[in-house]
Amino acid sequence: HCLLERERLGGWLSWWCARRLGFIICDFQEDWTPALEACCSVLNRGGMVLAFARQPEAEGESGFAPEAAEIALEADAHMLGDAPLPVQPLHIFLPVPPSRLEELLIHLDAPLSILDSGIKENERDARIRAVDRELERACSHNPFRLQPADFEDFIKGLERVMREDFEETWSRRANWKQKVEDFELSPFLVRLANQLNSGHPGRLVALKEALYAYHEAKRRAALASFRMETADAWLKVGWRRMSAWVETVAGFPIAGYGLLNLLIAWWLMRLLGLYRKGLWAAAPGEWVGRILVACGCYAGQIALAAHFLPRVQAGYYAPSLPISGAYLLRYLWLVEHRTKVLLETQSQGPGRLKRMRQVLIEELKQDQDRYAALWRIAH
């Protein structure tokens, strides 16, 4: 049975659905005694009550899970059995955009011995605060959080991204003398990352994935630039690059026709073990075997065509087999040594890196604004 604040319910339909699903509706602003009594009744029947932790709304504000602490103390005082009430932290890893993860993870932590706090029975408020502090301490060790080394790498990566963005912006300004090396991440952003790491690791993992994707795109862009600088003359000549694009598109039907005619031969080559070293890394003996198998299959296909097709069609079909097969090899070489390089150099341009960096910074700004409003501080 999950606690649900009344203010989160819209109309009567939401209220009815929540009641039918077993939610315990409470009002923390006014009187939540009925909800507390309902929680105690559920626990006495052997049920379980789920209360969500709160985010502090101001600097230094206490009260991580005051409702959970009060329920634990009140229910334990009225428990019918002799065993102490088990109180267990529950951690949830909830993937959020821009993460591509889709799996929801739930970790049920070990029960806490929080009811023997050493505070007298009549000091109710002090006992609630003690239990609340113990819950906050236990929940701060989130099993889904980034480890210190990974967290430090994440902070350094963010700092590099910010500096790169500043440097690109300032490079367009004349006589700008300020250096990006003089800047570091603000304490607010570091605190925000720490808060996400302990309270919402799914969001921090999403930001880390976006940061990793940016670094990977940057690495690929550097590799594409290196290939451009060290490539043969064809990549530096406009008409030769264009001819490679044209042949890639125009030659696809011919290569497809050659592949279709080679399916039987390819199956036999695989069966005979003539493809163990791949297509190109093959010994001369393997190439001879491949050619013999292909020619034998071509001869059989030509014989079948001559038997079932008219003479003119069989005459056109016969020379098309070796020609399309030879061009298939040429096309495979073209795709691997020309088209692949062209695609890499086209897709890893500076514009893509800038867009990815801006998306990451915008995601950070959204979190900054959200938590600045929550903590009621300027940033």
C-alpha cells in the first residue's frame, strides 16, 4: 500500500482509481491522522506500506522521510506481535531520457534497526528525527550510484565540455583574451551531480551516456579527419569523390544480381571451408578453389537456363553470370575502401559535435533550473 498525497490527485476518477488500487491517500498539510491509522492497520495485518523520500526544499532543511519515521514508530508501538517492525530502504533505478536503457531495477536493502535509538518514549519528535536521520544515512548509500572514480571522470568530462563550448564561442570574438583554462565547474553543479547520484542515479546515468556519446563522436571525428589527411588522392579530388558516390548507388543493382547468382556457390564454399579466413585474407589456393566452385555452379545454372529458357534469353544470361560476379568483388572493395570512408567523413562533421554538446548542456540547464527552484537558491 503506497502513500499518495491528495494534491497529486486530479478529479474524482483519479481518487476512485487510487482507492481501488490500494493507495493510502493522505494530506500532510492538514491532518494526516486517518492515513497514519490506515498505515498501522495495514502493518498489523502483515501488509507493507511504501513511503517516498522527500527532497529538501531549502538549504539545511531536515526531513528526509518524516512520514516513514512516524509510521514506523507509531506502528511499532501498536504491533500485536513481539518481533520488531522491519523497516527496509527501497532503491529504484528509473531510466529517463536521453538514456537508451529500458530496464527498471529495484533493490530491497537490508532491514534497519532504527527503533532502539536510546531516546525516551515521551520524546516523540526527537525519536522521529533520529529515525529520519538513520533512514537518510541508509538511503544515501544508493547501490545504483556511480562509484567515486566514475563520478570523478564524469565531473571532469563535464568540465571539458563546458570549456570546449566557451572556447568555440569566444573564438569568434575579436581580441578576446580570457582563457578557458581559468574556469572550473561551479559548486552548485557539483552539488547537483552529487544529489542526482544519491537520489536519482538514473538521471545521472542518462547524462553520463550523453557525455560518453559526445566523446565517442569526437573520437570518430578525429579519426575521420586523420583519414582525410592521410587518404589517397581520390578523397581530396571532388570529381573522384562524386564518382565513388555515383558508382555506389548505380552499381548496387548489378552487385545484387551477382550476389543472387552466387548464392549456391557461396553455400558450397562455406560447406567446403573456403571462407575460413574471410573474403580478402585468403591464400592463392583458396582463391583457386573459390573460382572453380563458382565456375562449376555457373555452368550448372547456364545448362538449366538453356534447357528451360528460350535460346536468346539463355544467350544473354550466360555472359551475365561471370560479369556480375566479377563486378560483385569490385563493389565489395568499393564499399569497404571508398564508400565507408566517405560515410565516416560526412557523418562526423563539426556541426554534429556542436549539436550534441548543446543538447548535453541544455539537459544540464534543465536540471539546474529544477533543483534551483527546489532548493530556492540562485545559480
